[in-house]
Amino acid sequence: MSAVFTSDLKHRILLSDLSVAFFILLLFSIFKSHADLVLLISWPFIFVYFLLMRRIKALSHLLLATLMAVIWVQFAKEYYGYKYDYLKIFGMNTLPLMAWTLTLLGLGEVCNYLKFKREILNFLIFVPSFWFLLILFETVAYHVLEIRNTMTGSYIGLPFCNCLHAPTWMKMVYFAMGPVYYGLSLFTDHILDSTHPK
């Protein structure tokens, strides 16, 4: 059962979550040649972090984001390759695997602090936020950190930002991943609420 948080505690937890996210992004930027290891180590840290705080819904979101990332990267593993020798697990490049997992989770958890009575409003806030941050992260990774997918580098990127160099079908999946994840996370929350009422 999820812990019930007061309004003040929620703000402190949000600040804590943002601090963790900032620290991971900082390490990711500094150690870009080992960015896969930074994200891999972050996964168990976040798992224990949620577990100690008894945030069962957040744990379920972490597992859901991981499952979605595994399915996607396993399907598209031939389209991922980088100039750095990132670790592969069962043929899956761990950089996109962990990046998708933690990006979906992180943005989803931040948006969960904006609770409206109508869940459709939460969803409508999440979707454009996800799309904006997807483009922002891809732009920074490509132009600033120079982390580029060499397997799809010949494809035309998005206008203006010149990022997200990938086939059209991959771009469509990238933009669909956020809405699908958030919709499934809301469904998972309903199941947890019905099986473990407060």
C-alpha cells in the first residue's frame, strides 16, 4: 500500500525527486563515454529509493517503464549504435534501454504531482510536456554532448532542432511512447487502488 503524504511532504518529495534527477543528469553529462553505466547504476538506486519511501505506485511505474523500454529496444536494437562502446545486454544497447526507462519514469513522476480531479487533464499536461522534453533532451544530447546514434545518423532530423535522426516510423514511436506509458501508468494505479484501498 502506498504511503499517504501530506501536502508539505509532497513538496519535499518532489524536491528530492528533482534533486535525484539533476544528479543523474549531471553524472550523465560529465561521464558521457560511460553514460550507460551511469544510468544502469541509477536504476537500482532509484528502486531502493522508492522502496525505502514505501512508494509502491512509483515502483510499479519503474517496472512498467523498464518493461516498455525492453520491448522497444529489443524490437529496434539493430537501429542503435554509438561511437562509444556502450554495454549490450542480450543484444540490446543499454544506453537507450536505460534512457527510455528513466525518462519515462522521471517525467511521469513529476507530472503525478499535478493532480486534477479529471485524469484526462493530467494526461493532457503530460503529453506536450513529454514531447517538449523529448526534443530538448535529444537536442542537447546531439549538439552539446555529441551522443549520436550512428546507425540512423543518415536520416533527416526534426526541423529547427536538427535532432532525432531516425526513420519516420521510429520518430512516430518516440512521440507515442510517452502517452502510451502514462496511460498504462494510470491504469496500473487504478488496479493498485482497487486491490489496496487506502
